[in-house]
Amino acid sequence: MILGIDLGTTNASAAVIKKGRPVFVKTGYSQNCNILPSVVGYNDKGEIVAGEEARDLCLVNPDSAIRSVKNYMGKNKDIVLRNPLTSENVSYKPYEISSKILERIKKLASEQLGERITRAVITVPAYFNDKARKDTIKAGAMAGLEVVRIINEPTAAALCYGLHNKGLENNHVMVYDLGGGTFDISVIEINDDIIEVIASDGDRSLGGDRFDYALFSSFYKKIKAGGNADIDNLVAMSILLNESEQAKIHLSSVVKKSLSIKEFGFDEVLYREDFENLIKPFIDKTVDQCRAVVEKSGIGNRNIDKILLVGGSTRIPYVRNVLESALKVPVSQEIDPDLAVVTGAAIQAAIIEGRQVDSVLVDVAPHSLSVSCVIEKNGRTVPNFCSKLIRKNTPIPCTVEETFSTLNDNQDTVRIAVYQGESDFEENNVLIKELKFSGLKGRKAGETEILVNFSYKLDGTVDITACEDGTKNKLMDSCATN
Ligand code: AMP
């Protein structure tokens, strides 16, 4: 079996196609984790490790580990890592570091797929030059993998969306790939099963990490202004950066997030709108680059048929909204943006094996799931409004959270009614579960916050959790969708 591998700057992943569905190699500590941090380093025993362990080491021993090695592929640069056991500095070529990530992936894939994996298709950015591509092949060989094909990441995304073999002619798609460390933009042309990148550009230093730093800096300033926390040390900074990333991720599914870091006496409510203002200059820059790349491709904006969103940072709703309104082109995001490229690599691998794969089956939520609530609209109170937590066609399994607050003073109970359907109002949707969450602290209207979490599983059931913010009061239940 040929393995499809996305050797990303921030994360790597691998997959094969079985019975028309992508099967992802589980890579992390947690059971459902399909992505492996692209970090390599020495642990305390003097062993070289790749993945989550290396990422954790990077925080405490930054000179013993390296992240984002992909940025150095094709360059004559030596990477020096300190072995903490011997205190020796050891030099590596970028492809030698990459091979450690591939070695780990190969081992996990062989264990999970029940056969020794020796061949792979690996994706690379469209801008990779010949040397960087050859280095990728070298890294594969060092890890015991014959790289049977190198494909461009935007091409893999198009394969994943099943845009090949559809009889499309002169179809143009823009692939907007915003990951952790980098931004890549490509215009591809599809003529039946030929997919060609006709223009590409990007920014090697723009991605979700910059958004984390933007939040980090605003928190840092506030903590410093408070004056009583010791924050100017590596461990404190790492904690704050990690909290910043988590807050950012939360704000993709909730409009406000309470953030409390006891160590620094930091207590803040963070609003999605403020976060959006913080990242606006970065997103505007990506839009300018989209326009420039269309110009370079010579086809004109009106001839772009759709935009595919790829990369973890495209989960930020603001990114999609800005693109839609600025470029006026339909945006597709039906496939998990972290897994679109690796799925495309797996499809290419299956095609090389002689299997015909037109498009893959991806499990999606067949209906939207909402919680009924009361909203304010144009100065009016609107009851029985269905606030959608999971939208129709969202890839599953998935987990989404949203914060609701109480309507009345001293309210100690809320009704959590879960509706299935596309309407904004209860009456047109189907009630699938009704729960009573009681024992809330009686506070002023709006002061009690309830965090509702939906976890939609592959078997169509949804685990529902409701937590009263700042207390141990919690309700857990589940329901089946129709
Ligand atoms: P990638 O390089 O494509 O794996 O993307 C990794 C980046 O996506 C990191 O900066 C993550 O913090 C970011 N990311 C992942 N999930 C989300 C989310 N739900 N909202 C915002 N950013 C996310």
C-alpha cells in the first residue's frame, strides 16, 4: 500500500484510501488525533524524537529541538541541536531532520495498517524549487520510504475535493492555505484529470502563530500593567503563548471567551470582534496577495470558479467572511482544512496503485444542530431563535462550544432545547432533546454564563455538555440525530 503524506510546516499527517474513504494514521497522544507536530528534538535520554514529545521539549529546551524545518528544505543550512545527555551540539541537514518525522509516520502507519509501509506520495508547497523537492525525496529515502510521487499541495486539495475526472474544462480554482506558520495561495487550472498550478505565491511567516503572538502581546501588556506577576521567564511565556492559542481556537466557535490564568492573576473576557480587529491587518494582506496571484495567473478574478480553504487557520470564521466579501467568489470548506491535503495525497497514492478514486466519502452532519435561545435583533427581543452550533455539512466527528447567558435576574434554571434543521426558528425545526439545567447561582440577568458543548460522533449521536462558568455545576447527556 502506498501512503499519502502531508509533510506540513507545523503538522504532518498520513492517510490511505480504503473502500472509498480516507483512513488517517493516528499520530498524537490522544486517540482521535490525526496530526503530528512537525517538531524534532532530543529528549533527556539523548534520543531523537519527533511529534508531540518533541513539541513539549521545545518549550523547555528550545536549543534541543527544532520546529518548522520545512522552511529550510532545499537550503544549505546546518541545524544544530544540543543533546542534553552529552551536552554535545550535533549538526543536521534539514532533510535529515525531516526524515525523523517521516520515520515516525512510517512506523505508526505500518503498525496501524498492519503491513510494512515502504512507499509514499508526499505533498510539497507549489513554490518548492527542485532542490527542496529532491531534499524531500532524500528525507523519504533516509526514513526507508520510496517517494513514488511528489505532488503540489494545492493539487492535492483539488484531488480531495474530487475536482479531477469530472470532465471540467478550463476550470479555475484558488486554493487559500493558511496554516500555523505559513500562507500559500495558488491558482490551479483543471482540464478533466489534468490539474496544473498556474500561479502561486505566499508568505513564509504569516499564519496562525502570528495571531497567537498578537493575542500574547496584548495579554502580556495587561499582565505587566497589573505589576504583580513574574512573567519574564521562558516557562511563564510558554504558558501564556499556549493560553493565547487556545483562546484563539475557542473564538472560532464562540463569540466571547473568559480567560483566567491564576498564575498571573489574569482574568479577562475576550470578544471575537476584538480578536478580529487584531488579525485584520494580516488577513487584509492575504487578500492583497490573492488579488496579486490572480493578476499573475492572467485569468482575471471573474474567472475563478471557487476558492478552497485549506489549513487550520481557515477555521477562523472571519477569514471566510473577508474572502467572500472581498473576492466575491464562492468559498468551499466542506472538508476538514487540516486533512484536505493529506486526503489528496492518499487519493493520488490510490490512483498510482491503479485504483480509480473520483472523490472520497467524507462523513458530514446531514442537518444543522441548534440550541434555542432569545436574541436581540435591531433593538427587538426575538424569542425561540435557533442558534446553530453545528452547521449542515460540517465534517464529523466534530466538537463545538458556545456560551449562552441568563435572561432574568436570579434565574437558577435554564432550558437547553436541541433542535435539528435549517430554520432560524424553533417552529420549523425538529426538537430532538430538551434538558433542564438547574442549580445555577442566582445572579443578575446576563451574568451567569453557560458553556454548551456538542460533540457529534460518527454514529450520529451527539454528546451534550453544559457547564456553568466558574462553578462545578455541570450537566451531561446525549441524543440521537435523525
Ligand atoms: P496547519 O499548519 O494547517 O496544521 O494549521 C495549524 C494552525 O491552525 C495553528 O496555528 C492552529 O492554532 C490553527 N488552528 C487550528 N484549529 C483552529 C481553530 N479552530 N481556530 C483557529 N485556528 C485554528
